[in-house]
Amino acid sequence: MGAFENAITSREGTGFVTPSVSRLVKEAADIEDAYGVKPLAQFTCGVGDSREQLRKIQEPVAFPQLVSDLDNLVTELLAKGE
């Protein structure tokens, strides 16, 4: 993803998370629009207000669940020889 080709800068009081998540969500949509394909899988986890933005990509889960879901997907793909 090219979401972070340009640095995310923090304005006083806004932090880095919100602008980073917004840029990631936009980039994911741009990639899908440009290539016309959906990703095989998407995984998100986040805190606070970022979770609402991340829902545009995939329902956020707790980090241990994300790791488990990713492990299951990789195991399944490897079993299929993909």
C-alpha cells in the first residue's frame, strides 16, 4: 500500500492514529477501485475512534483474534498448496 508514501504529521492535539487510519482506509478503497478486485482477506484492529473508520475495511477485532484469524487463513492456504 502507498498510504504512507508521504509522512503523516501530527497537528497539535490530533495525534497520528486518526489521520493514519483515514489514509489507510482511503488507500484500500483506491486500490480496490483501481484494480477492480477485492483482497483475499483483510484484518484490522484498533483503539478508540479508529475502530469506526476501520470498519470500512473490515470489522476490527482484538489483536490476539487477528493473529489467530491470520494463522487459520495461512494454514488453510498452505494446505491447498496456494
